[in-house]
Amino acid sequence: MTTTVLDGCAVVTMDAERNEHKVGHVVIEGNRLASVGDGPAPRDLPDATYVDATGCLATPGLINTHHHLYQWVTRGLAVDATLFEWLTTLYPIWGYIDEDIVRTAVTGGIGWLARTGCTTTMDHHYVFPTHGGDVLAAEIEAARRVGLRFLPTRGSMDLGQSQGGLPPDHVVEDLDTILRATVDAIDRYHDPGPDSMLRIGVAPCSPFSVTGDLLKQAALLARDKGVRLHTHLAETVDELDFCQDTFGCLPLDYMESVGWLGPDVWYAHGIHVDDDGIAKLASTGSGVAHCPSSNARLGAGICRARDLRGAGVPVGLGVDGAASNESASMIEEVRHALLFARATGGPQAMTARDALEIATLGGAKVLGWESEIGSLESGKLADVAVWRLGTLPHIDIADPVAALVLGSPPPLELLMVNGRRVVERDRLVNVDEDVVAGEVRFASTTLLSRAGVTS
């Protein structure tokens, strides 16, 4: 068992008492945190590797609760479109993805998440072309290669345009195929154990791309298997209109009618939810993945994150698909969550520590992983981000948390996932970034060529 000691850094623990140490230390033994405390680390630990973290801030690793990693190779398209316009532009392109393109896209996307402080990410993959190969296996392979903790969801769409849905018919699957593939994904990959690096979720895409039968069957399947449920909800006014016209009710009321409320459910976006909806989410323990940058990029609106948290709704942060958030930076989402909350609710609407909490412990709760990750406490898994704040943009910001959240994104001195180094001195450890960049460019060019898109 290896021992790593982070010494001399400021520490934000996110423990129950929200303890912080102006100058503290973190001791990691194997894949777990052995101790977190104030002052210098003990010097007599046998065979320990000491890391001088003076001038740095150690935080729990950031947790991404909503993403579509395959979209990394379709960035910069339909940049001035609404959500529905954007989707109808990109659906035909995504229909040409395959396992090689997905493997490359996920390596690039998940690598950049790591570079921006993320130690755990989910992925919502819902496009499975008939001749695309095993795209789920490809993304799991990519996540293992980079080294992040991963919760991919087996997404799905079965409501094509001919049935009144938004996606073209050639990118949807039939119900039986979806259910068989979902069971297979859980049986092959889901690890519910306390040291798990890989869990699986069930995630039909959205009310406007799946049938009610799929939603009902998916909920029954997920609960039988003991895994979590995820989908998009209440993202745009267009979606509200669709649900009113199609189902005669608001999106959240529709999801309640098909069994989609409970502590095992989390929704992406949750922008257009009224007070009654917030109360319903809170009373059932249903969570929300707040995606401020993507929502702004698509002009969808601003999630009522303060009201949700005030009511007791679990709230995490998500970068969302890279095709609607070209930056896809977890640390930027922390800043944007704070700024958007204040833009609508005033300077007391959200503190820097609130925003950091949403990105760490909040994300862990949304993913059902809070007993193992999300805070720096003895016994928890060793997912740690170490940010260097002795740089020109940060050196004179009095509060290190303000420097991290309100300042420019700082260099990442070290990122550890499960006690292993994934980023060191702002570079990925397990993959060559320059090689991956070239592979991503080739994959993007190949995909756009297949789809007949010219620059």
C-alpha cells in the first residue's frame, strides 16, 4: 500500500462541519484518505511520498453529474440555435458515430474534465447506431485509460419523428432492444461495491424522444437492478409546450405519472420548474444536475439552484454535452453557477463555498455516491484536486476559495483519483495530450465527412 502526503496546503474538507485548514495536510494510504488535518503532516510515516503543496488549495475532486461525451467531436456547430434547432441539426450527424469515434471523443472529453479538476463523471449516452459497434464498451475503455471514476448511463430513444418525436427514425431503437441492451450493460459493468470505479445508470433521453412505455419499463428495470435513473427534464420552454400539447401537463407531472420520482432519480437541467415542482422534487428526494454554461449557450434559461437547495433538493453541477458547452470545464461551471445565481438573486444568493459544495458533495449526493466521495474525510476514497494559487492571477486574493471560484481557473498541480495520479503539473499522466488532440481532430473530420457536412 502506497502512502502519499500532501503537506502545507490550504484544505477545504466539505465534511459535516465544513472544516477548513489555512495550512494543513492530507494523508492518503492506498485508495483511501487516512487523515486530514491542520498544520504540518507527521514526518515519520514509513515509505511515504511527501508532496510539498505550499501555496496550493486541496479540495475534494469535482463531480460532473451530466455530460454527453461523444459530442466532443461535434463542437462548434449550430452555435446560435435553440435547443430543438440544435438537436435537429446534430441528430443526423450523431447517427454516424461508431465505437472508434466514441472511444476517441471520450478520451478527449474525459481527459479535459480531469484537467479541470473532475475526478468523477457520469455520461448520458443515448445514440446507438445499428452498425456502430459496442460504443458503451468503447467509452468505458476510454475512462479507464484516462483514470476517472465513471458512471456511464445506458441511454435510449424510441420515439422517432414518424411517431411525433424529435429525433430522426434512423437513430432510435425499439423497446425490446433497449431493455435487453440495458440489462446487459448493468450485468457486464455495474460495480456497486464501496471501492467502485464504475457504476451504470439507466437513462432514456427525454420526454420528447422516448415513449411512456419506455420510461415505465426503464424505471422498473433500474429499480429491480438497484441502479439510478436519469433523463433530461424542464430544459426549455419548447419542452414545456411539447408536454402540454402531448400529455396535457407539465414535464415533472408527466414524469411522476410514469414512476420517475424518488431518491434514485436525477434530472438534467430542471430550469422550468415551478414552486410546486420544487416541493415535489424535495419531498421525493429527486435530484437536479445544474448545467449553467450549456443552458446559457442555448439560451434555455437559468436553473433556480438557490431555491432548489433551499427546499432540500439534491443539486450537482454538469458541464453537459461538449456540443452545447465547448469549454466543458468543471471549474468554470462552479464559477458560472455562482454568478448566475447572483445575477438573478443578488449577492447573497450563493457563496463561493456554496458553489464549491454543489460541485463536490452535492454531485456525490446526486449520483448516490456521497458515502464514498465528495469530501475529504478519513476513510473516504482518495479523490483529491490540488490547485496552485501562487500564480499571478491568484496570489493576492485573500481567500483561497474565492481565488478558486471567482478567479481565473488556476493550474491543477495534482489530481488524484482512487489514490492514483491522473493529472500532475497541469498535464494528464496516463495519456499523451498531443496525441489525443490529433486523434480527436481526425475523428471529428471523419464523422463530419460521413454526414456530408462541409466546413
